[in-house]
Amino acid sequence: MTDLSRRGFFQSAAAAAASGVLGQSIARAANGRTAAAPVVVSSGNGLRATEKAADMIRDGADTLDAVIAGVNIVEEDPDDMSVGYGGLPNEEGVVELDSCVMHGPTSRAGSVASIRNIKTPSRVAKVVMERTDHVMLVGEGALRFARAHGFKETNLLTDKARKVWLRWKERHSDRDDWIGAEDADDTQSNARFERFPCYGTINCCAVNETGELSGVTTTSGLAFKIPGRVGDSPIIGAGLFVDNEVGAAGSTGRGEAVIKICGAHAVIEEMRNGKPPTDACLAALRRIVRTTTEKRLIDKNGRPNFDVKFYAVGKDGSFGAAAIWSKASFAVYSDGRNRLEPCAHLYERP
Ligand code: GLY
């Protein structure tokens, strides 16, 4: 949380405590701070997810069922081109999805990577957790497992995503035989996807009034990736980590950078050592800056030319998010209010 939002958070928590709004219980943290549960954090595309998850937790749902139901809204939304159905495909025009889940109270986890044809990989990840002796299934094996459990197959490539991919295919090289239409009118979104690699993803983490934590991360991964490329999102400890004694954290952005520092795990370890969530997220981002040495990934000022964002919620209901670059926001439900807040950041976006 930024200082401003942190102040707002505690003011509203105090007001909620005084008025007993919504009949929510107030969890008193060991450090004396108060927070009105449930608290749900998500990436900037997760405002519907935080609302849904918070509603379900208030109605008594398990925190993992709640965050999965939240991200399912975005996985099934054809207009979100970074997650699930409608996500941007790999370089061959095939959508491949990654997701993982962690359930704090039972310390269990499940994951699928490079799975095709299933709109809601987060649900398959939960079934991997519940109905196998494994943590992670990939590719064809993950799809067969989903089929065995009755998941319906769908062509995940919407017309909108296909057209973006086709324009990328036609424009990214003048040394092949793919040629764009003469009257092609490149939309803003095409130009954007070509200039900035799209690593969009949704992460959602929650804590309930008894301090139970869970989290989920789900994505279509890097747009136009090499088939089989797996990012951080399905990797326990990278795109998501939950420790029911401490908190839950997740990431969006350049997965390769997150994997190298075991990002979400790094955030939780910083919190275990006493850092509030926002500071823990910033500390993990500094590790990414330190470990980014490839010239092609560094701008003329020596800073990463990509973004990563971390989101975190503590067992005490504290929460925060941070990005490498400014102007990012995250979704949060706390104290009975659902809203977007600015992420803390390391650098001002030029
Ligand atoms: N963070 C999403 C990805 O890199 O696939």
C-alpha cells in the first residue's frame, strides 16, 4: 500500500470497527493493527474477481473456492486478452494457458501449464491439487486429465485474438511469405501488442476473518510465445505463494524475471521477516532489478525495460502491491469496499 492508501485503509478499518458496518468481524493483528475481513487483492484487471471472492467469503465460502470463482469471471471473458478464453495465442496461433492455486489452511497446491482448450485452467489446477498425488501437470497430460474430470473443450482463440495474432504474424518479419492486407488499418491494440510484449495475467489472493489464506494465478502467458513456453503463473513460489502463517502473494508481468528470483516466495519471506506487504513487494522487485543483467532487457538508464507487479495480503489483513514502473493499479476489497488503488513503484514511467 502507498502511504496515502495505507492511511485510508486504517481510517476506514477504524470506522468499520466503530460502526460494525456490514456485520464484518474485525481481525486484530498481533502488531495491533486492525483490518476488516475479508481482504482480497488482485491485479488491475481483477476488480470483478475481488468483489466476487469477497461476497463468497462473507457468505462462508472457503477462501480458495472464492478466489477461483473470482478469476473464473476473467478467464471466461473473451474481452480480456491476457487470460483464459480470448487470451492471445502462441506464435502458431494456439492459445496455451497456465495456472496454479494454493490453499493455505491445508498447505496444498495444484498447477497446470501449457494446457489447451479449457477455459478455466484454475479449476483444473484445483482438481490436480485434490485428485492427484502431484502438484503440476503440463500440456497434453493436463488436457487428458481435464477431460477425464469432465471439463468441456472449447476453441479458446476468439476472432478478436486471432486478428491480433494474424497482424503480428504478417508484420513481425519481412523475410517470410506472410503479407498483410493492403488496406490493413492497424488498430491501437495491434500497435501496442507489437511494441510491448503482453504478459497480462490475473492473480487473486484472499484472507478471511479467521486468517485463512488462499491464492490463484491464471494467464494465457506471453503473447506469441514459442509453443510450450511456461511463465511464472503456474509455478508455485514464482507466480503464487501462500503460507497460512504469513500471507499470500502473486505476480503479473514478465514471468522469466519472476521465476529467476522465486518472486512470490521472496515476497512472503520478506513478510515473514517483518516487512509490510508493500515493502515486501518492493524488496522483491529490487531483486529483479539486481538480477536483470541481459543488455537486451535494460534501458539506457540501466533499468529493466519490462514491468513486473507483485500483490500481497498478510494474515492480519494488511495488503499492498508494487510495480517496477509507475502508473499501475491493483484491485482490492477490504473494509467492505471494492476499488482500484495505485501500486507502489520503483521508477517513474517516462
Ligand atoms: N506473468 C505471466 C507470464 O509471464 O506468463
